[in-house]
Amino acid sequence: MTIREERFISVVIPNRNGAATVGQCLKAAFASDYGRFEVVVVDDASGDASVEIIRAFPCRLVRLDRHGGVSRARNAGARAAFGDLLFFIDGDCLLGRESLTVANASYGRRRDRILGGTYTPSPQDRDFFSAFQSIFIHHFETKRTPPDYVAAHAMVVDAELFRSSGGFIEDSFIGVAASVEDVELCHRLRRAGCRLVMDPKLQVRHIFRFSLRRSLGNAVRKARYWTLYSLANGDIFADSGTASLELKANVLSCFVQALLLASSVALGSLWPLAAVPSLLAFDLWANRGLIGAWRRAKGSLFSLLATAYYVSLYAAAVGIGAVAGAAQYLWSIRSLRGYRSCTHRLDTCALSSGRSDPSTSPSS
């Protein structure tokens, strides 16, 4: 097999009350210029009209009888898939016409790897907060080579490797929250000797539908779960994708500035505020790459507004989520230590130079 031969790809999409976006997701998937693929959608006991929307497309629909979380849905989709490669995306992500072609070529011959993509710098939405988030994620997911993880909004993995690994963890908060289940899988497979690869050309366009409230709420939720997982995993200070050292420096700067402001008020003096300009200057310097990414994508005015939001309200929201996650970790540390271990099953990276068997499944 050459890497240009079209392997059969299964696009696996979890759905939970996704009526607002899943139709656009499926329309984009079936517009692919790739020849050999199928689409498997797993409905996680939705209560809206999304199942009716899904049934209008020639995909395989798997329905779960009860809400079990995103990991359970993705694992069910992987079990139902016929592809040599599994391409995980979310129900609010839009594949490009060339995305499957890029995935097939970029994955290469080896089967001991997880290939990741990222968001396009410009999201499907045109609002400020969605653009802020899409550029933010694109920048930090593509900054580091090799990546610390690849996200399940654009994750490609050999089907045999995925199933042998045990898949996404289901039996803790990780399996329910669509935040760190992909991180846990990547870390587990990397410890077993698998490679993580990021291809910046492999992109999906995300539908955020963000407002100020939704942007801040997302920041709190993501930071809470990241902190829970990172404390349990012992890598709270790691430079890990969107949980980057730059973001952590930004949150620390915001926290210290808040303490200085509180001290100034308590003491009735302005002298504690003398350190604020230096803290802000350090924060801006540390995040100069992200600020430049905003400027290149949307111009100087957008970059100025995005930076102001990032160092103030966004930093505060991430900090609140991190504090909540740390408190929850300390409160329930015994249960967090009880993650299901799949390490004993990870002999699958011996697939290193193997070749996928030719698929006999029909293309969609």
C-alpha cells in the first residue's frame, strides 16, 4: 500500500441534542471529494429533533438508550465502524472537501500513531467571541511539535489500534465531559509507545455560536475539567495545547493583579498597584505569539480587543474554573485516583510498520 492509496475512512460523530448544528456537519461531510468513506453518527439519547435531521442523510445511525457521555458515544461509533481509519469529529464541526484526503495522506503507512488536526482560524460564525476562540485554539494546538495531545474534534487513528487500546475512558468525569477524554487517550497511548502527530493542514471549521456569556461559561467549564485531570495526572504545569504555559501565565498575572487591587483597597494606598504595569507587560510578552495570531487573522483592531478580553474577563473565567477544579479534586481525590487503567492492554503499538488490510466495505 502506498500512502496515496485511499483507505476506507469512518467518520465518527457523537451527537447530543445537536439539532442546531448536526445537519450542517453531515452536509459538509458528504460533500467530501474523497472516494472511500462512511459516516457513523451516535446519538447519545437526545431529546431534540436532531435524530430526524440525521436520518435525512445516508449515514449509519447508532442510538444509545440512555445518556452516557461523549466517550461512550465515540466508542460505540468505533465499534460500529467498518473503516481502516477512524476520523473523530464533533457534531458542530465541518469537514472541508479535502479533509479526508489530507487525513489519508498525512496518516502515512505506520499504524502506531494518532494524527490530529485543528480548527480553521476563521470559524463558521462571524461574531467576535467565536473568532477569538477559533484562533486561540488553532494557535495553541499547532504551536508544539510533537503535540502533547490531539483533540477529538479532528482525530485520526487506526481502527485496530483504537479498539485494542480500550478506546476513550468512560467510567469517570472524563468520559462525560467533552473536554479531556481525548487528552487522556493520547497520554495513555503515548506512554505505550505510540506517536502523536499534528498536521496543521488538517482542519475543520467549528460552529461555536458564542456570546460573551457562552464564551466565559466555556472557559470556566474547560478549565475546571482540565485542572481536575491535570492534578490527577501530575502535569498541572505542562505546556499542553490550549492549556498552555502562556495561558497559565495569563491567569497567574490576572490573579496577582486582583490581589494587588484588593490590597490597595484594604490599605487605602495606591502603592501595591505599582507592580501592575510590570505584570501586564510580562503577560503580553509571554502571549506575543497568540496576539500576533489574532492580528494576522483579523487585523490590529481585532487583536487589540481580543487581547483586552484575554487578559481580563477570559483570564478571570479560566482562573475561576481552575479554582473550582482544584477544590473538586481535593474533595474527591480518592475517586479521581480510581480511573480505569488500560495500560495492561496496550500492546497495540507493535503495529508500527504494519499495513492496513484492504477494506471491502462499500463507500458512502
